[in-house]
Amino acid sequence: MNWQTREIAPGLYLVATPLGNARDITLRALDLLAGADVLAAEDTRSLRRLMEIHGVALGDRPLVAYHDHNGDRARPRLMAALEAGQSVVYASEAGTPLISDPGFDLMRAALQAGFACTTAPGPTAVVAALTLSGLPSDRFLFAGFLPNTSGKRKTALAEFVGVPATLIFYESPKRLGAMLRDAAEVLGPDRDAVVCRELTKKFEERCAGSLADLSTKYSEETPKGEIVVLIDRGVGAVTDQATLDEALQDALTRMSVKDAATEVSKMFGVPRREAYQRAMALGER
């Protein structure tokens, strides 16, 4: 089946592409890929393959590679196309453009030049992993890739110790064990975490546990594929012990000591062990 070509207004379009499962593409993304005057991609081979799967013909339209190593050379060509009143679609290799992706400078240049810019939203590993993690999703902080070396990585992690939000990182399979070891040391070994691997693909995997447990697991094995690491929110200091006790006492009237401690731990951002010990003490009164 060949995708029907629709007329596309001039401007720059950021198109999200599937993480792995080709059927996760949106209908609007296919419309844009079929109708744009110029196509640009972080990986032209991946985009060609995706278009072939969905019956979108490239024809004689230009397909420009745009990545970290050639952005300065490729950007003028794409800006010239915009200046000429053409429609330009930029697609990430997988996921949403500009999320750990080289398209930022292109988008910024187009905005500064006053060209129309919009996005065709779709898959992103950050949100996909968050929905699967089981960790709090009301607040989250995406921090991309941490530094490669342990010293710099620990320094970076120290900035997130008290952040009251689920932390989300991308990581390479080869560095995963070292990253989790440093995270356990800096953020605390008992902190809950989840490793998501190969999202939407055949060998998708979700592995949950404490940072200490996951560090041990991945120090003994090196996984393959795309990795997202999620770490539970930071510990907030509770200065009012009476407020904590009141919440625990209320919870104890409705549930077990273990469940009460878990609820209050999440409510106030205190370690579960601390909440459990306090709940035990209150229950003995």
C-alpha cells in the first residue's frame, strides 16, 4: 500500500519515529513523511526502512543526513529550503526529536529565523519507561546521559540527591553496571530503581529492585540494546515529626504497619525503613 500524499504547508516539522515497533508510527507522521518537500534524518537508513514498511515513497525528494558530526554542514541546506518556502521534515533515529538527539540546533535556528515550526508527537523512551516503571509519575526529571567517568558521574548524581521527582537517565549497556554502582553510592543503596531495556521490541525487559540489587545484577552481566534507568524520588527532610506521626497514626487505622509505612514514605519522601520503624513504635503504644 502506498501512502496518499497530502499537501504540507511550508515550515519545519519534527517527527517522532517508533522506538522499535514500526506500527507505533502515527498517521500524521506518515502524512508528513509522504508530503514534505525535503526530508532530514539522524539516520537516513532507518528512515528509508520505516518509509518502505509503510509504503511511503521517497521519489526524487532529497533525504539529508543530519547528525552530531555534520550538523554545521547540513543545516545551511535545510535552512535554504525553508527560506525557499519548502516544507522540511526532520526525524530522529528512534523516538522524539531533540530528546538526546542532534536536531536542537536546527530547530533553534529555524525558530530564530522566524520560520513556522511544529511537531508531530509520538514515541519517546522517557515516557514509555516511566509508564512501565511503577515509580511516581506526577514529577519526573529527565537527565539524559550521565558522564562517562566515575568521578564526573558521581558529581553529576550528587546534584539529584534531594530532587523530589523520579529521575530518568539514558545509559549505554557497557556502562550500566558502573552507573548503578555509582548511583547506589551517591543516592543510597536502598533507593528503588527500574531498568527498562529494548522498549517496544521483541526482547523488551523491565527489571526492578533497589539500586544495590540492580548494581549487583548488572555488574555480573552486560545487557544489550537501548537502556533507560529510572530512580525513585529523593528523600525530603521532614522537620515536623508530629505531622509525620499524625499521618502514620491515621494510616494505621486503615491498613497494616507495612502498608502504612509505604504510604507515608511516599507522601513525605522519607525512607520506607524510617517510616516503618516509626510506625512500629506508634503501634506499640
